Amino acid sequence: MTVHHGELVAGVPAEVAPGVVRLIAPNPGRMTGPGTNTYLVGSDRLALIDPGPDDDVHLARIVDLFGDRIGWILATHTHIDHSPLSRRLHDMTGAPVIGFGPPPPSRVVGPTGIDPHDADFAPHRRMGDGDRLDLGDVQLEAVWTPGHASNHLCVELTGTGLLFSGDHVMSGSTVVIAPPDGDMAVYLESLEKVKARGPRRIAPGHGAMIEDPAGVLDEYLRHRIERERQVEQAVRQAGSAGVTAAQVVEVLYQDVPEDLHPVARYSVWAHLRKLHDEGRLIAADREDPDAPWSARPPGDPRRRQA
Ligand SMILES: [Zn+2]
């Protein structure tokens, strides 16, 4: 088998760390970057991390290269670009499917609503925070990191400082926090949780290896805090009539292509919900991004200090 290094090309295996091979699925896009990263970990029996979308070409490539060695199939979370191929891979290899749990019930909201979850995901085995998977000569440890998805796991290759981050941290594209399953306050806590572990390298679900995890995690936190400040300011400027999530997007995302605005609306909604929960904003309906949001006056006792 020819192994190439550092090339973000679908279908071409690349050894990104000792005993870790990345195979990119052929699903490039605005949200997926070069495509979903599938990782194969181990030396004899392999754990496959993130099977990817239900794609014939990706399935054939995985089975052709690694089929008889796959011992475990692990999904970081149940979004449609990460877990669906687990079913056909299980059928072909017999390997158990492992994940935090099934997807949350669908709660699609609004005219641009999309359910990003793989409704049929049903793991044979569940992994929770701190649970380990023994691959023989190496182990994987689960780190529960809700926020992008409530059932999101990062996975650490024990003793190496290498963290598989799924969509919790990406390289080259933005992590979307889409309520109601996505939660901005919880996401920020999970970023702090990963930062506190001090990973040495991050193998993300999309894009290239991250060689400076501390710097990237600090930048993620800084960016979200700055965006939250901008969202609160936009609501405050709108006055007592209030403003919708889509209107905040029009103000704050002028430099972002318009086809990304529906996605940005979700991230703004996630910020609005967090600010509401902290008592800083008033929501006509917290479950509806298009109902008006307005600022709570600074002297109001219901306004908690963030
Ligand atoms: Zn995702």
C-alpha cells in the first residue's frame, strides 16, 4: 500500500501519526471542507473513527484498503456526514458500531430548518466520558464534548496527546452550532474541557492536522466571545422593537457569502439563546429564532452578570 503524506485528497490514504491513517471521503463542500476525515487507528486490529456519509466509493475504498482488519467502528457524533456509513461497514466487516448514543429526536425549526442527524444510527456499544476502548497495543479514551451535537465525543489515543476531535474543532472550516441540539454555552465549556487536557496534536473531522492545539483552541474561544459581544450589541442597537436572528445575520455577516447566511442564522440563534439564559436578552420565544429578541436594560435585576 502506498501511503502519502499531508495531502488532502479524497481516497488517498495518508499516515498522519504513527499507527494512524487518514482517508478522506469524497464529500467536499462549504461545511465539510475537503471531505469527512475517516481515521484508521492501530497496528493489527484497527479502530475506524468516523465512517462518513453513506457513499459507495468511500465504502469500497475503506473495504479494499482495510476491510479484513477493521475491529471497531466508532462515530464521534451522529451527523449525516459522519455516522451513516457505519451500517454497511458493519454488515461487511462484522465490527461493532460504537458511539455516545442514538441521535436526539428530530426538532427541525423554521423554513430553512435542516435535521443534520443520522436518524438510523444505533450503536452496538456506547462510550461515555472517560470510557476506554482497548485495541490490543493501544487504547482510545472517549471525551464527551457536547455543544456542536449533544452526543459528540472526542477520542484520545491514550498516552500520545493525539486527539481525534470530530466536529468539535475543525481545520479550515467553521464549526456550526445549530440549536436546539447544538448549544453555545455547552460548546464553550467543552472547548475549555479539551483545552484543559492539553492535547499535543489534533486530528479533526475535516481538514488538515492541527499542530498548535493550544493556539487554535484559544482562537476558537476568542472568536466566539467576540461574536457574542457583536450579537448583543446588534440587539441593543435595534431598540425595544427587537430583532430576529436573520436580521442580526444581515448586520454581522456582510462579508460572508449569502449561501452561508441560513447556517449563520443558527449560530446567531445559539448566541441569542445563551444571552437569554444569562438574563441579558428578552426572547419573545426562545425556540423560534425569527421571533423578536430585545435587550434587557442594564439595571434590571433579572440580568445576571455573565
Ligand atoms: Zn457535525
